[in-house]
Amino acid sequence: MDENGNGSSGAGSKSNYTDKEIDYLISCEKRVKKPPRKKMRNVQGSLRNEMTVESVEGGRLFRIFMRQNIDFNESFSIGLVFCQVTVARRYGLYALMAFMCMQN
């Protein structure tokens, strides 16, 4: 993967990351660059929010999105996006626990 986030294929393909590259993108230390809004917004039946984080090493930018169904509060998901590729997404209790960890 190069400094622009291009996968190991070298052709600029954003979806051809190796498992090792994806593991790195998920686990690398990140800091908040743009925090989430204080209140989630209602979009087509779900509450939504997002934030921007940056890797401490390399300055790669990521977007973290949060979704919660209005009718089913337990239907919650959180995802990590890098170069328009969702490299991780968690649902339900696991997503809620991940979100709570980010708040600390």
C-alpha cells in the first residue's frame, strides 16, 4: 500500500488490499481530526453521524460512520472507511461497545 492508500496491486485499485494491509488499517493508532456532531441526524429512518480520524503514523485519513435505526434502537452499526472502502463494520452490541470506547 502506498502513501495514497492504493492497494498492493499498484494499479490504484482501492479494493485489492491484502488481509495484512486491512489489519493494519483497522489497528493503526488514530486521532480525531473532526469529531462527530453532538446530535445524530435523522436520514431516511436512521440516526446518522460520522467523524474523521487520522492515523498517527503516515497521516492517512479515515471516516468513521455510525448508524442507528429509529424503530429498532438495538439496530446499531459503526464502520471504518479508508479511500471509499469500508475496511471494518460492526453491528449491534459490538458496534455499540466500539462506539462507547471511542467516546473515552
